[in-house]
Amino acid sequence: MYKLENIKNHKNTLLGFAFAMLTASSLAFAKSDIAVDGGKIYPTKDGKYTLYHQNSQDIKNFDFGRKATKDEIKAWNVDVMPDGTGLPKYDTKSGKPVLDEDGNPKVAQGSVEWGEEVYDDKCASCHGEFGAGGKGYPTLAGGSKDSLKLQRLNPAHMNPNPQGPFKTIGSYWPYASTLFWYVQDSMPYTNPKSLSNSETYALVAYLLSVNGIKIDGKELDYEFVLNKDNFSKIKMPNEDGFYPKVDTPKNPKQGVENMREFFINAKAYGLGKRCMSDCIKEDVSNLVMKVKNDLSQDANQVLSTKRDLPKTKDNQTSSIGKTIYESKCAVCHGNDAIGAPVLGDKEEWEDVLQKGIKTVYNNALNGINAMPPKGGHMDISDEDIKKTVDYMIELSK
């Protein structure tokens, strides 16, 4: 559960202070009687759990098949914990280390530069250039930790935020280990588990770099190489953004107990009372959201065919350019770690414009350096790309 911004406004909910404010009444049940989700555990009676029958057969002596070998277990057991447990040190095949030309185990590692090559080859078709997002697939880069406070429907505010949080790897994911594990186990979508350990390290390094993640205070340049030894130095911006604490490596059972105690305490997510019937005392019709104005008279009117809106002046900043920039271009031109001219950087854009506006248009349409044609969004018209360039120049004067 993420720590929301309405802690101060909803004091009764006590979000984020679940454990400190546990009351005696919250712990009235013995822990053995409470499930992890906070629900009551009932005794099994006459072979039934409440209304449901349970299998009473003895299952202790099943011995079908054979025991898995150590190598088979290693090939299957690919989960990676936040403390780095499970990260591979070597490239492996069928659970055994791959040997180099000298007969030694090949160390698994990958550079940001190699990761970009792997990403362009296997990931960009779905997730877009530089992780900017594809049609129907998640955006992997951009956003900020502060954007997570933008709860679209926040009842604590008179005017709820019009936009919700922008969740990406860099802004939302608490651990880089999850990224490694997910990529290695599930990606690419069309051929999961096909990446080597080194390719996975390289991809993770690249995705961290486009998200502006630093290691030991240093940005990840093309030459940076990620491996098991330096992986533990990665600290994600939102590492402390979730509660209750379930990452308890010294005592894994404590994470389960933290979850149980959180859900037992109704004040952690409500008003302190569990209600099963007659919860609303007032007239339910008062709770329905309604439009204040009567629209019935206008609802069936014939659509207007007039085209009399004022035309945009030639020197006026285009709203189309703003929309395209915010949805397609900000991931690169809003992050100085990428290397693209950053919106609002006057000196940088003055250098760009020394080439002439025609050259700037041409570069935007046909690509330059690491930027693909039209930023990878070939469905945008040439005219709208130029309007986007105009918007960026106007806001960088």
C-alpha cells in the first residue's frame, strides 16, 4: 500500500502510522485466529470449513516422480530478493555456469550501451524508444516521486487532482531487484526466459540510466557495467514509499506478521469500525453525484456544423505542440540525464537554433544522434512535429 498525500487531511485514518497506533481492541483476537488479510479464521468442524467441505485425505506420503536435481532447482529458482539474494554471478545454462574460452565461469555483467542495443532490438517495439511507452504497453521511464502524491480521486481535497500518479520504474518501483527478476522471468513478451544473465544486467542498467537513477551519486553513462557486485549499491527513489514493511530478510515471518497487524487495525484504512449492515445512516440519495444543471433540454439538439472558432495566429504557441510534448517528448527532453536538449534550458536551445530552424525541423523529422525520426512516434504528422518543436523553443527563450 502506498503512502498517500491525504495523511494530514484524513487524521482519523492514521495512514502511515498503523503500527504505532495499534490499540488494545485491535489485538483482541489471538494471532492464530486472524488471517494475513485481517479476517477471522474459523475452526474446521465435521470436515467442513464454515459451509465448505474440506479434503480429509492423508497427503503425507505422495512420492510420484523423483526429486529434482540441484541443477534443476537452480534453473527454476530465479527469484531475486531486495538484498540481492538470488542475483546470478555467472551466465548459466540449464542451471550450470557457462564457461569462457579459458574454461572459467563467465561472469554475468552488462553495460548501459549494450543494454540500449538489447532494448532497441527486443523491447522498443512495445515499450517505445527510451522507455517512453508504446500502444497498450507500460511506460518505463519518466515521472517523479512527487507525482505519486497526485491521487486522481482524493476526497480530502475540495478539488481533486485532474491527473493521477505517473508510475514508472524510476518513480514508483521500490527495488531494482524486482526489475531484474521480472525482466529475466517474463521478458521479452514474445519469448520470455530467453535472455542471458548478462543481457538482463545490461537491460536493467539501461533502464536505470534512462530513469536518471544514480549509483554512489554518479550517473550511469554508456560505459557503466552492472553486475552482482555493484547491484546492491542501487537505491531506488521510492524505496521507503510503501507500508507495512514486508521486506524482513532476517526474519521472513515478521513480514507476514506486519501485514496481519496492519489489516487487524481498522484505523489503518478506515474510521476504526467494521460495518457489515446499516452502515449509512443518512439518505443514500444525498450521496449520489449529480450534475447541477438540467441538461435534458439540450441533450437531443442537432449537432452544430459551424466552424467559426478563431484561427490560431502564426506566432502563437500551439496547444497541439504542448500535448505532444507532454505525452511523447518529455521523457527525454525533460530529463538532463538523457542528453537531449532540456525544455527551458535557454543556452542549450540557443546552441541548437544556431543551425537554423529548418535544420532543427529536419532533425526532429528524420532523427539525430540517439533520437529516432519523430522521436519514434511515426504516427504524428510532420506539421504537428514542427508545432511541437515550436512549443519547445518558445518555452526555452
